[in-house]
Amino acid sequence: MTGPPVDRGDIQGDILRAYGNDYDCTSYVFISVGEAAEGRAWLKEVAQRVSSDESWTGPKPKTHLNVAFTHQGLLALGVPGRVAETFSEEFKQGMAGRASLLGDLGESDPDRWDGDLGTGAAHVMLTVNGQTPEQTTAELERLDTEAEAAGLEVVHKEHAALLEGAREHFGYADGFAQPAIEGINEQRANGGGVPIPGGGWRPLALGEFILGYPDEDSRDDPARLPNAPEDPLGRNGTYVVWRKLHQNVALFRQVVQDAAQLYEDGDEEKLRAKVVGRWPNGTPLVSHPERPLEPFDPTRPDSNDFRYAGPDPDGIRCPLGAHIRRSNPRDALGWEGRLSFRHRMIRRGMPYGRPLPPGAPDDKEPRGLVFVCFNASISRQFESVQVQWLNSGNIFGLGLDKDFILGDTAGTGKMTVFGRPPFFLAPQKAFVSTRGGEYLFAPGLTALRAIAEGVAS
């Protein structure tokens, strides 16, 4: 299937094409709208600065600005109820409203979330990417001034930044396995696309991520386009999942360190790799089970080109419960990958908080990951991965075992490292808890202007 031309000038930036590691700083500003007319007037000015997916000429811009809305935000800005009703059910319900489904209970309960996240007060999310802290701060101050002048309220801010080596707080390099998309980044199809017979791969349809384009269903039925909001909002937009995940770094380090004393001559680095499915530098465990590549170059065409069913069906190299195997099973579920490829997401996460020094006890400071993903269907993509793969082990033959890193373990988290004999990581408290979240919609630029001008009415 060859898809229609991609209107990259109408798609917001940082969705199909990441801004990259040149932008060390990312801040998320959540705004509440009071009067619809004032909100639209403010949005009309802001919309002029929103980045698109088009390539820029000359030096990279110092900052980028992008905009997304909650369902309550669309209504607050005057989008008519009949139009807002055409959005997906999970988006309308919101992340907090689906907490029991997602496993956001106990420490992760929305009643314990930071600020006004999940309360309905957050209407608009502004995302600012900056090359330096100073540039980012200058743009944030400008946005604060504009919002105050328009009578809008900033209800939450979250500041994130790349850590040394582009790693997250548990010490792993992240973000390698992004989906390959037709007409966008087909050169990454090997490992990033859909596995096909004979060892090859093909890219995914654009409509899996951007609304208004054919998706994978359209391959079999070209007339069956994905569900999308009513025009003019249903073209070149996408749904955004935003989650603030607190990481208990001291607990994670201590658990793995203690367990490693009984594992293969105390090989802690190897045990850490078994837990995640990659060595800390990103080398895939399934293709390099004994030691990582040094250095590992994630830009190499073959760096993400691996499968599970052929080389490691029983999880001896990479455990069946390893985090990356659960979150992206590739062909591990059989049927040549047909049970997993409809659940891919574009991820744009960023760590927040200062790193915990090596060997230090828990200092109770906030640190973790701002998880951000883009998908055309929140329920089929993000929620399916969270509920069916991370919070349930059935499909992997693991029974009640949840993902050792992100599962809603409530103190029962355990993991089996397959081998001869197998090694067991005992139950312990959750390493990660949810501290906030929203389901949002990032419209295309034409739709963004329509919201600002009231044309959507």
C-alpha cells in the first residue's frame, strides 16, 4: 500500500520527526481557560509560533512550541459539544477516569497526583523544547506573560531535561525502538516495522499515528479509514498520552544489587540487562546475550533489527518478562507479529529531576520520566500495551506476573529469569508510580487555527 501524500507542513513538530538530542530541555505548561473568547484570542497568537513537521532551513531554531488539548479544554475553548462528542471515548473520559483500567491505584491513584493534573482543570498543554535552559526559560516567561494578560491560569508546570548519555534514571539508554512509518522513516523498517515472512520488515501505515490517513485496516479495505473527529479537526492530528512517572531509583538499585549476589557470580550488569532486555548502553540482549557491544551505535541500520521467535522462543537469551519484550513483543507472540504490530506508539519521553548519585540512599527528591506518546487510538495502542502486556502476564505465559519495571505490582512484583536453572527475582514494592497524567489531542495546524478562530462551531 502506498499512502497519500503527507502534509508535513500541517502536522505539528516532534511527532513524526523528533527534535533530537540538540534540545536538552523540555517543559510542559498546563493552562486552564476561563472565558472561551479570551482563550481563543490567546490561542490565536500562540498558534502562530507552533512548530510544524517541515524541515527548517539554516540553523536549528532555539526553541520549539507545540500545543495539545484535553477534552475539557476543547469544550472550554468553545468547540461545540456535537463536535467534541466525535472524539474517542477514552479521550473524552480522560486518563484519571480510566485509572482502575490502567492500574493507577494505591500510590498511583489520581487523588495523589501532583497539582491539578487529572482534575479537569488542565485544558491546554504547551510543550516547549529548548536547546539550552536559558532559551527555554525565556520562552516560558513569554508564555507566562501572555497567559496572565489573557486572564488564563497556569495550573501545572513540569520541567524535564536530558541526562548524561541520554539515559533515564535507572541507568538505561532509551528511545531506540521507534516505529518505522511509510513515507516518513522507511529506512528504519528493519526492527521498527512489521515483521514479514522470510526475515524482512515493512513500515507501518501513517494512519496508525496521524488521523486522516489510511491505517493498517485500510490495507484490506481501502474504504475503511480510521475513526477521526469531525472536520475540520480530524485531519493531521493525533492523540497524546502524557504521564508523569516517579522512579524509586534507590529501591531499584538495591533490589538488583542484592539479587545479583546470588546470580551468575554476582554479575549485576547482566542481571540488569535481563530485567530490561537491553544492556544499559542499549545493546539488545537477544542478539548479544553475554556482553554488550562497545561502543553501541543506535544509528546503525542493524542496531534494532532483531526478532524473538526464531533465536529465542523460550526466553533464554532475553527473558519472556523483560521490559522491552513485553512492551514490544515483535514476533514473540507468534503469527509472524500479527498480534503486536497494531499496538506501536511514537514515544517522546524525557527524564525529570536530578540524578541520584551512585550508592546514595533515597533522598525523597522527585525524579522520574515524563512519558509522552502519540497514537491514533489511545485504547488500541497505549492502553492495550499498559493493560494487556505490562499489567498482565497471561499472553506471555507468565500468569499473574506483571512487568517488573512498570507493572502496577502493589508489592507483589516478581520476575523469572529463564535459564538452566531459572533465577527468580522475589516480590517487592513497585519501582515506578504515576504522579500525574492527561489524555490530550494535538491538532493539525489548520485545525489549531480553526479552534482559535471559532470556525469549529
